[in-house]
Amino acid sequence: MAPIFEQAAAKFETNAVLGKLNTETYPAIGTQYGIRSIPTLIVFKGGREVDRQAGALDLGSLQRFIENQLD
């Protein structure tokens, strides 16, 4: 999913910040946010979690997920 994530990050770079976290390197953060499946997408607004999606997405699905968060 990495190449798809990079494409989406480039498309939305002026509207959203997309970041990645390696839960093997930072297991405490994974635990803090209850990440049990890789990949897990978590949307934060104002520092608070507002949505999440577990599992891999194709580019179109990922873009729609992000677009829905921008409304």
C-alpha cells in the first residue's frame, strides 16, 4: 500500500497531512491508539481522532476516504 499512500499524500498535500508510523519501532503509540491491524488509517482533526479505517485500500478508495474527511 506504500506507493498508493504516497500518491494520495501528493494529491492532498495542500489540504491534509498524511503521515506513517512504524508500529514495530513505536509499539507504545500503536497500543495507545488501539492499532491491531496493519495498515490502519486514523484521521485526526484538532488533535482528536474522528475516523479510522483498517485494512488496505486501492487508490480510488483511499482518495474517497480522505475526501470524505475534508468535507
